[in-house]
Amino acid sequence: MKSTVFKKAIALVAAMTLTMGALAGCGRGGSSGSSASTPASNATSQGGSAQTSTDGKPDTWIADRKVTIQAYVDDIGYALPEDTANNPVFQEIKKRTGIELEILYTPSDSDSKTLAAQLAAGTIPDMIVCYLNNSVRKEFPILYKAAKEGMFADVSEFMKNSKVYKKYMEPGYLPDDTYKNIVFREDFDGVYLMHLSIDAQDHSTEFDPNKDYVGGLMIQKKIADALGVDVKKVRTLDDFYNLLVAIKNGGFTDDNGNPVYPLGPKYWGGSVDTIDNICRPIDWGVSDGYNLDENGKVKHEIETEYAWKKVEFMRKLLAEGLMNPEFFTMDSTRSEEVSRNHNSAIMADCHNYVDLVYETNDWVPLGILNNIAGQQSKVTNGKSGYGCWAISAEAKNPEEIFKLFDYLASEEGQLLCEYGVEGLSYNMVDGKPVLTPEVQQHLDASDHEWLINNIGAGFGGAGCVFFDFMMTDVDPEVRFGESRPGSGTATVYENAVKLAKEYPVTYVLVKGLKASAFLNATEMADVKAQMSTLNYKETLVQATYADSEKEARKILDSFKKQLESAGLAQLEEYVQKVYDADHDAVQFYK
Amino acid sequence: MSKRNPSVAYIQKKPLGKRLLKFWPLYVMLVPCIIYYILFCYIPMGGIVLAFKDYSFKKGIYGSDWVGFRYFKTFFTSYDCGRLLRNTLTVGLIKCILEFPFAIILALMLNEIKSYRFKKISQTITYLPHFLSSVIIITMMQRILAPNNGVLNQVISAMGGDGSTFFLMKAKYFYQILFGMDIWKNIGWDSIMYLAAIAGIDPTLYEAAEIDGCNRLKRMRYITIPGIRGTIGLLFIMGVGGLLSSGFDQIFLLRTPGNMSVADTLDTFVVRVGLQNGQFGYATSIGLIQGIVGLILVVSANKICKRMTEVSLW
Amino acid sequence: MKTSHIKYSLSDRIVKWTIYTIVILICAAILLPCLNVLALSFNDGADAAKGGVYFWPRIFTLGNFKEVFKDGKIVSAYRISVARTVCGTLISLIVTSFAAYSLREKNLPGRAVITILITFTMLFSGGQIPTYIQYKNLGILNTFWVYILPGTVHVTYLIMMRAFFESLPESLVESAQIDGAGYFKIYRRIIIPLSKPVIAVVSLYTAVGHWNDWFAGAFYMNSSKLWPVQTVLQQMLQRAMAAQQEYTNVSQIVAHNASTVTSDSLKMAAVVITTVPILCVYPFIQKYFAQGAMLGAVKE
């Protein structure tokens, strides 16, 4: 009796263990979709490349293999075809180059966190793609560490024989920051990180209503008209203040009949970043809080009177009821709500590609106020990219992968990536691609699902974003006659473009990196660790909401002390050294 | 349940070998659990050495270079270390000690409700908020606490008060808001554990008490509470272990520039300096500090509970 | 179950009404905000964005729900969620109750050490990176098992279960032993049938934990076909918040616009759709908490 029960127990436990084993086993089998597949496909790829010489292969043929890419870009991840094997663009790439593309995305709660975790755990497939506007973005320290420690393949040799990436080596082609700090870093023994979406020509100081957006402060057209204000003339802090007062005294109401707030939060939710928009004329610390004082010394804004000026101005706006008290903290849902029901006379930030703006015609850009130097222009640092890729050091035959992306960046490749397959999604008219009516119709209807699954090309961000993201040496107007596929004939963003034409933005070129970027230098590691917990803008807001002026000043003083104890002097000295050696290295202007 | 009487069974200790042999089926039943803890907790726990290392992607966890106590030194000498610890402790005390009795009280109250349908409905309702994503809760919070047009301020001004207080911007209201939101979200959910414990009490005890003429309060005091004492003790001991690492989500959502002086805790700090900045070791060392403090608290709480209620984790 | 032939005293009645009042107040405080979610989900999206929808939809529509279901993703995500919840809870229950039953035995050599080592895991962990590496080594990354295995035994539930087992009358176990029942038979015939309340509560907690978990899907799974509903929902909710990114050109904005759900009503509909199924589980489990469910049947 007893023994049978024991037997049963054992049997059960054994069954459990077996199931567990089987589960784990299954698991491994099931993962064939991702990492496990890489070696297998590489094996076939080698077999394939041996046969490349046989006939029937186009001259764009690279190798019969699979390339797996992990993307750390949310926009790519949410715009992938459900079935890449039957997707026209993926099929066409396979036909032309022999390479089957697989794109993976792990949503997580933040892309840079996933990047860090997967690099640290060493689970990257053949290649990675991530955001990288410049060497200051938060992804960079991780990429730098990984490159330095040999996680990526050196592509410098492949670059020499490439069609497009060869241009990266030409002097003046790449932006300074990209050249010096990302691609051809002195402390790297090769080329590991490839910056993406570099413009072929430098258009950074020209405004193109089709390609550039108009952002910044936005005012209700109705109110601007009623007050008879020319929004283009509101430029200084006094102009801005007077406008707010006029709105307040104008007795305007929102859709629910409540009085409007002259100044409301960003369309996307309150944020301390909007200080830059409303205080631009007194924003002394243009280089992320730093600038040169009258003696040419690098200083932080907190060490000048401008910190208090900002706080004083914002306190005044609050006290006089000119600004929504939740200006800095409102969550995105409610922020959208106060914008949509016209409760804010002025939104702190929005742009012409938000449906609220281009669909209603209720809003016009007030744009940006003058900067501290009295210029109305938006600051640009010259041309720049916004993505980055790297090939894993473990990838088999990295040259084939490199060749693929070199091909996709060529004119022929770009046409495929942006417009899709000839005859299916576009036809050539007078040497320029023109979208088929069917595609144009889906583009105008913003039917992204259709564009992604039935064609798979990038369509200037409206389709499979991956292909748009992987572009570089970009010059669509010259090559394809329009800034984005279908933008010449599109109706969906017609109003947005019209608005951009009416309210063009001017640019001013200021070279160099923001001062805070130099915290990434190895000498600054300890200072960075200390400073990473300090937030200047939050402090300004904290002081703005302090109960008394005395308390507000105390908050600023205490922040100054914290910054000093974190090593402000060291950073200033370092930046000073860099600036003195090369004035174009740091983004200072007055 | 009250018939528990461990002294009756197995008083005499047999030799170890014999006991091992006698209990072998129990060990077999314990095996899956042990395998689980080894595979999913103990092996990754080796990563704690990162607190003393400069993590290199290439060399891996065990191959990376030692840096000794560098991260601890950086942390303890940093400007806001004191503030961080104080805030973390305050939040921990609120969440682990102050909020602790509320779920018990709710469970006791629900237990006193005799209408089966009302009881069922109210239980289901109280446990609803557990399913709401924090993103949605924060929108609700803002609607309630907004200056001027928030529900709370409108009530205050209707009662003749000043209805313009910006609760979320004022450091002095932060803990109250956190407390209220936490209770709202968790009270029903946490009370389920106690309801289950109450369900384990022998009903004959109540019948006997009723015949003896005990009123509700007395029955609650002399039967229900002693009956769930063990559950209360155990949950308390385990709760204090998390004193220094409680509630990242809500704090992160309630943080505004106005209250950040009190809302910065070790957990929010780790998020800022940790993974994204590539400072893997730093984040691990702070986790280690939280763990050590937790261990001390658990051991002491266990001792106290053992003395007071004979409840012990081990 | 209760008989009312005993007269309630005045104090009893006061206590009773105080309790009713408090419970009703608590329920109201909880229900009202939740009603708001429901109202929004049934309201027209563009209209709701203007604000002012509280507890009743202003422009009633089922469109939001249709919209959420139109995307086949949610339906297949449902399947994953149900599968992981059922499998995960079953495996958890078996392993946890086995362990709790063994540790119930006070004279088991090594009991204290094992308990301490288990408690330890609650306090110390190696952090995300070592965990990630371990999952990779176990081969569960990007497979269904990454949802199931890592959460198998929860320390709190194990301890609670053990405590409940310990509280069962020892005499029952002894008499069974005298009858010649082995450990496993006692587990199956005596312990488990008497422990319905704790098993119910542990299954509920485990099941809800599985259902609500979006992180495993988001972090350890890169095939969107295997995402559970909560991961899909989380994405929807978070995408709108992510619009803070700085753009360099219009293509980026178009790309972002393309994949963002803007309507708040749509989000609320998704919340309702993902929450309702798990809410329905509770009433079924609730009956096991009814007082005396356990010992009513087995009198000593």
C-alpha cells in the first residue's frame, strides 16, 4: 500500500521533471526564429556564396543567406510587416542580393535600456540599429563601450571598396561630430559605428516646407485675429508678455465656456523642457546651461543672474494667471484635452504635423522667440543624422552584410527602399518615380497597415520605417524629384505644408557640441556620475513654484552648491580647454 | 486551526540518517522548487559581484576587473546620499508599516457583512484598481488634484476654502498623496490574503462564542484576529524586507519638480544612473545595499514576531 | 449559514451599520474613477478628447471596441495571455504546494536552512543583466517558456501556503499515518482538500500576476506574435507618451504619427478589453473564501 503511493509520487515527480526538461527543450527548438537561426543560416550562406558564380544571378547579387537585425527604434518596431517572407520589398531584396532580411524588435519600456541589456548580455544578432542623433544622445555611452570592447566588427576595410559609405571618408562630407566622435574616433582601432541618414548636400540652413516642420509656440488663430496681432512680430520677452496680458484682458473662452489660459502646456504633456520656449530671450546658457561670460570664461547659467531672471519671469506669469498652473506637469491625456477644447490660447509646443493643427486650421505658429543674441533663427549644428548601425563581431562574413546596406543606400537601393517595386507601387515617368494611384490613395488615407504589409517600402516614414531609417547619402529632391514619396501629389499633409510655407523658419548655423556632451570624456567619469542626478530645469521650476521669493532664491543657491560639489569647476575647465583649442568644438554663441 | 499542537508529534529526535531516510518522499517533492531557485535565482544572483567590478561586455560578469568598494564610496560621498536614504526610508515606512493595517481592517469588515451578495459585490469592487495601468491612474490623480478645476479643490472651494492649492507641486503633500493613492490601489487586493486566512477559522468557534453571548466586536477580537495572527505576522515580516525598495512606479508618476526633494528614492536614482548610463556596477551596488538592509530588517522582525506571536519564517 | 434566532444587541447593530457605511464609501471611491474609464471607452474618440466625459458616455459608440479588435493582434495576444495564465498557474500551484507540504514537516532536517535560503532570494537579486544572461543560457529567451518558468515559485505564496498547511489539525495527519497512508497520499487526500482557501488565493494571485505582466513580453520576447495582451496594451499607452522625442525632419514625424494611437477612448477601450476577462475569474474563486468552507466538512 505504502509503496504504491510512493511509486505514484515518484512517477509524478519524474513526470514533472521530464515535462520541465521537455519544456526547456521545446523552448530551444522554438527559438529558431531568432538567435539560434543565425549559425544555421550562415552555414547555408557559405554554401550559397560558393555557387554565386553560376549564371542567373543579377550583378547586385551578394550571397544566399539570412541577415538578422535587432532594431532599438520604436518607430521601426511598430511598422514591420507581419509576414516578411511574402512582402514585395523583402522579396525583391532577396531576389536582387540573395539576402533574406529578418528584423527583430523588443519593445521593453525604453529602447536605450534594451540596447544596454542586450549588449551587456551579448545577445545581439548579426547587426543592430538604434537612434543616434549625435554623440550626446543617451545611447552613445553604451555603443562606445561596446565598440571599444570589441563587440562590433571593424568595417574600415569594406568602406574603402564601397559605393556609398566610401563618401564618409571624404573630408567635409560628414558632420564634424559624426566624423570625430562617432565614425572615425581616434581612440578606436577601426570603424565600428556607422551614422545614418546623412544628407548628401548640406541643406541644414535652408528651410524646405516639404521636408522641415514648423514647431514651437502655437497660438489660436481666432484669438490672434481678434487682437489684431501679427504673430511674426512677437519676438522679445516683452512682446510675449504683452501678448499674454492682452489675451488675458480679452476675455476669451474655451469650448466649454471657461476663460482661456493665455499660456497652456505642450500638446504632448507638460514638461520642464518648455522653459526653453517661453524664456528663449533670456536663455543665457545656450549650450545646455553653459556659455561664455564677458571675460570669455565658461560658466553655468546658475552662476549668472539669468537663472533668477527666468524664475522671476515665470513667477510673474503664474502670479498674474497668465500661465496654466499645470504648465510643467500636466499628463499627456489632459494636455491634449486642454489643447483640443481651446483652453490654451497659446500651446507651449506643437508642430504642423499634429492633426489638431493641420486638420482644423485653428492654430498658427508663433514659432520661437528671439534668442539671447537677438536672433530669431532656430539654431542648427549643420547636417546630422539620426540613426546608427553596427555589425556584431560574431556575425559571419560581415562584408556581405556591409555590402547589402551599401547597396540599399545607393540610388537603385534607395528607390527600392523608399518607393518599393517598379510596376507594383510606382512607375518611372520622365526618369522620376511616380506612385501608382492605388498606393497614393492609401498614402493619403494614412492606411499605414496596407502600405507596410502590401508593399513594404519606407514611403518617407509612412510605410515600413526600417527602410526609411536605413537611408544615408540622402538627396531625394535631386534623385526622385520630391522630398518624400508622393509628397508632390499627397493631400493628407497639404495643410501642414501650406502652413510651413506661410510661416517659414530661418536657421543659424552654430557648430560644435553642447558643453554637457563633454561629460562623456573618460576624465569626467566621476563628475558625470555625480552630475547625472542633478537637473537644472527641474530646479528652475521648483523655484518658480516656491512659496516666497526668499525660498526661491534659496533653492537656486542650494542647486549651485550641489553643482559645485559635483565637480562643476572641473567640467568648466575641461570645456574651456577644448574651446580654446578649437572654437568650433563647443556650441557657444551670444 | 486552533488545535495546532506541534509538541505531540515526533518529540523524540531520531538520528539524522534515519530521519533523512524517513522523509525522503518529502525531499523528492521539494526538488522542483529547489531546482527553480537554483536556476532562476541563485545563478543570476552571482551577478552581485558586479557591485565590486567594472563590467566589461567582452569579459563577462566573472572576468571583469575588480574595483573594490568604489561604487559604494561614490554613493556614500555623493551630495544627495543622505536625502535619498531619508526619502527612501520615509516612503518605505509609509508603505510597509503605515499602510499595513488597512487591508486587515477591510478584511475584518468584509467578514462581518452577512449579506452574501453585498459582500461579493463589494469585494469585487475593492479589487478593481489593481488592474488599472499606472498611466491611467496618474491621469485620474491629476483630474482629482488639479489646482482650481480639480475635484478636490472644487470641493474645498465649495466649502468656502481656497481652491487653488497645487497639491502635486507641493512637497508637503507628497506623502499624503502617495499614501492615499496606494491605499486606494491596494487595499482590496491585499485584503484577499486575509479573507482567505479568515476562511480557515473553524466556524464552530463562532457558534460557541455566539451561544456564550459574545457580541460582534468581542468575536472579532477574541476569535478572528487571533485566528489570522499567523498570516499577519508572516506578511509583516516579508513586507519589511522590501522597506528600502518599495514602489518605483507610483513615485515616478507622482514626481514633479515641486516635490522632487522628497520624492527621490533609491529606486528612482538607480533608474537614472543605472542601465541607460552603462553604469551596471553602480546600480548593482545600490541593489546590494537595499538587500542587506532588508535582510537585517527581516531577521529582526522575525525575532520580534517569534517572541510575540510564535510566528517565525524559519 | 448563520441563523438569526439570537437577538442582535444594540452595539452589534451600531457596528454593523458603521461597517456597511464604510464599505459603501470605499466602494464608491473606487468605483467612480473606474466608471470614468468605462464611460470613455464607450464614447466617441474625437468628442472625448474635448473633455467633460465623466460617468456616462456623451456620444455613445461601440466603434472603439471594433477598432481595437479590427487589428488581429489583440485576438492572438488573448490566446497567449490565456495560455500563459493557465499553464503558469498550474505549474506554480503544483511546485509551490509540493514544497510547502515538505516544509510543513517541522522535523525535516534542513528545513530552516532551506527556508532561509528561499527567503534570501526575496532580498537579493543579481539585477537585470545576469538574469538576462541566465535566460539566454537556459534557452528560454524569445520562447513561450520565458512567461512560465521564471515566476514558478513566489516566496510569499510558498510561505503562506506552508503556514496554512501547518495550521491544519495534526491529529488528522497522524490518524492517516496510523492507517498506513504515505506522505503523498496524505498530501492528496487530506492536505489539499482542506486547503481550498489558500489554494484559491494563491491561484488567484498567481493568475492575476501572469495576466497583468507586460514586462516579460516586452523585454524577453522579440516576436510580436507571442506578445500577451498586456504587452500590446502597454505599447499603446506608452507610445502616446513617447512623442517627446526631438525630430530632425518630417519623415520621422510621419513615422511616429503612423504608429501612435491618439484617441484616449481607444486606449480606454483597450484597457476594458484587457481587464474584463481576469475580473470574471474572481467570483468563481470567491466562494472558497466563504467562512468555514474548510472545516465545515471535516469535523474532528
